[in-house]
Amino acid sequence: MTRKTPAAVGAAPAAVPAGYAGTHGGIVELLDAARQAAARSVNALMTASYWEIGRRIVEAEQQGKRRAGYGEQLMARLSADLTARFGRGFGVNNLENMRRFFLAYPVSEISQTLSGKLGNEPPGQKSQTVSGKLSLAELAQVFTLPWSAYVRLLVLKDDHARRFYETEALRGGWSVRQLDRQIGSQFYEGSPRFQCNK
């Protein structure tokens, strides 16, 4: 964000009332926190949208799987149409990542995660939420890392390793660069969890 400058350059600044610095500082902190929360919320909703796009691609492929090359045609056409409508981010490779994202995080796993997060709700409401179609807001509660982190996690073939790195990235507040470094250093392989999963 750009900082605004006073409209009249050279005008005498207004007198600063007592306690102004504290009030101003508190408002700045509030606005910074709100902007960060909004960015995290938008990231989570976009990541949830990408999971849902992946689900729809997989469903469309399964319906058309009898025809040879249907998946490639579907991806190419979706890529062209979505890019024309929404701009960057919908290349064939990214659509394939969305497809893989859905396959790596099946509905049953997401429902289980949501069920744990909604544990304080009345039983009837909880089961109704996770058994029906999941909303983007519900999915966003599950996918709290940025999309680029999930793309990096998709490289991992071992489900245990993927869950481990996802959990540690959330717990440690890792950036995607830090996540990449931890995966590259085989952090999981040296952990006690790996020894238990051998």
C-alpha cells in the first residue's frame, strides 16, 4: 500500500493532542492485522476453490473416461477458456495441480478434519455439515496454507510425509521457501514419526 501525503505541502501540521501516538499506533496495528487476516482469508478461499476445481475436473474425466484423450482435451479447453475469462493461473499445468490436489486430499480426509474442527457444535449440526456438500468457507478452514505450499506438498508421494510437512508448516508458520528447504533437507525422514511409519 502506498502512503498518503498531506494535500497541502508546506502547511503547518495540526497540533498533536495528548495521547495521539497511542491512539494512532493502535489504529495502525488494527488495520495491519485486518489486512493480514483478509489476505489469509482470500488465500484460503482461493485454495479451497482450486480443490473444488480439481474435484470437478476429476468428475468430468470419470464421466468421459471411455473416450481416448478426453482428459487432455478437457484440460486444454478449460485452460484456454478460464485464461480468457480470468487471466493467468489457469494453464494446463496448474489445472493438473488442482486435479492432483483433489486426489491427494480426498473428501473423506477433509470431512474428518472438518469434523475435528467443528467438534464444539451440536452433534446434529456437525454431521449435517460434513456429510453434505462442502462450502468454500468450510473448505477454507481445512486448507489454511497458501496454494503454492500445497503445490510444493503435492510433489511428495508419501501421504505421511505430506501430512507431516503440512502440520509442521502450520505449526511453525513456515513460508513456502522454508517449507521447500525442510523438504529438501529431508526433515521428515529424520523425525521420530518417520521411524514409526517405516
